[in-house]
Amino acid sequence: MQDSDYLWCLVNTLLDREEELDRLCPACRKAAEVKSCPSCGQPVTDSEGWVNPAFDEARFETMKRGELT
């Protein structure tokens, strides 16, 4: 496939999704546009996410400045 073919597929996929949303009533459309967990369906905000409990913020800042620990 050429680059233009990939672009064509992407554009048509986006248009198909928009057509599907246009067939919904306003309440269902709003619900369909909410980001949700694929497992349980609970709404997810952009600020949520996995946090590494072993991450050392102080050491990261020290290394970012180029200092050795």
C-alpha cells in the first residue's frame, strides 16, 4: 500500500465513525463520546493513569540536572 492508501483508509474510518454517531440520539451520542475503560466501562479522565510506585522523583530530578547520585 502507498501512503495515500493509508490516508484514504484513515479518513474513511473517521467518516464512518462520525456517521455512526450521527445516527444516535443526543443522549446516546454524548454517552458514546465519553472515554471509558474497555474492561468495566467506567468513565476515564485524562488525568487518570498508572503510577509507578517505585519511581523516585527526587533521584529523577537530580539526574535530569546532570548530577550524579
